[in-house]
Amino acid sequence: METSKVYYTDLRTSPTSNLLDKMERLVKRAGIEQLPLKDSFVAIKIHFGEPGNLAYLRPNYAARMANLLRNNGAKPFLTDCNTLYSGRRANAVDHLQNAMENGYNPISAQCQVIIGDGLKGTDCREIPLNGEYCAAPKIGTAIADADIIISMNHFKGHEQAGFGGALKNLGMGCASVAGKLELHSASQPKIDTESCIGCNICVKHCAHDAVHLNAGRKAEIDYAKCVGCGQCVALCQYDGAIMGDEDTS
């Protein structure tokens, strides 16, 4: 396999060159205009940001990308799939409202916003890959139907993987709710009873009612209900909830 070329730029600007100009020059240098863009549906895979959070790409970057693609004859759209965990990105109605509040709408982003796996995360396509851990990932239909996919992502810290970036944006982000459940199936958390102080935070915030406190005021997980989303691990400040030995993240 040919070694990929990686292009970088810095954040320095001048009166005649802003950050959006630099991004456009960067992707052109990387060869975006060499793609078969004319009349192609181009999915710009992006993270619309959690409600109340500011750690996401500004919509004007997406708008510049959409305009560049459209000027080359493409039909671009912004997309992401629903989340496995409960929240305002778990269904298309709330997800779109959240995207609009964070500035991703047809006016500011200058292209349509489509939730990749539909209203409840059930609209998906199985893509046979014969992978070791996942033989046929379940990908949101709008993304699977696209002719070209472009990843626009920020980097973020993650309690299991260290950092999430382009690979997570595509590998996990393009999966439907059912696909995310399958990908998390080997990463169910467990309770370290010595560290658990019975604070009840994991019980309150488990969207699937899979955690409860036992008679000894220690958390217990009902694995018949647990979907492996890792929310309890992320919330626990005392390392009472940790990822299990079979975690493949």
C-alpha cells in the first residue's frame, strides 16, 4: 500500500489570508479537486457537538468545505449518526435541533443536514468486511449511499482510547445505533467494589437502567440491560466503574 501523504498548516493568518482560506488551500493541495465530485453525493461527516459544549468545529469551516465541493459540481451534505447513549443526539429530531443550536443549519453551513441513520437510529446498511471483531458493520444509510465521504473532525480526549479523531469519527461515528451497540458489545464495564463508594451517580445516569446499588451500597451491573456505552466509567470519579478485561477499544 502506498504511504499516505499528510498535509499540515499552522494557525498564522494575515490581512489577506484567514483560516478559512488556509483550509481551502490545504485541501486543494491534498487533492480534493481530483476526486470525482461532479454530480456526486458527498457526505461531510462531522460531529455537531454536545448541547452546551463548545468543543466542536465552527460551522463556517463546514460552510467553506460545502461551497468548495458545490463549486466542483458535488451535492454535499453534513451528517452524523445518532448516539447509543441517551441524550439530545440519540434521535434525529433532537439531534437536528442540537445541530441547529450549535450553528449547523442550511443557512450558516450552506448545505443540508441529514442524520445518517434516520429517526431512531434504525436506518442502516450492513457492509460485509469479514473483519476480526465486526464482520459486517452497520452503517447509517445516508452515509452508505453517499458516493464520497469527507471527514471533518476535531480531536477530543476519550476515557478508553486516549484521543479520538478521524478514525473514531468514521469508524464509530458512521455506525448506526445498532452498529454502535455491536461495536461496544465486547467493552462492557465492571464494578471495582473496593473503589466504589456507593455515590449513586452511575445509577442516576444509566440510560438503560442497568446499574443499581446492592444491599451493601455497592454498584452492580445488570448485563442483560447493559449496552456497554461506558457512561458509568466516564462519570465515576473514584474508579469504581472500570472497563472489563475483554474490552477491545
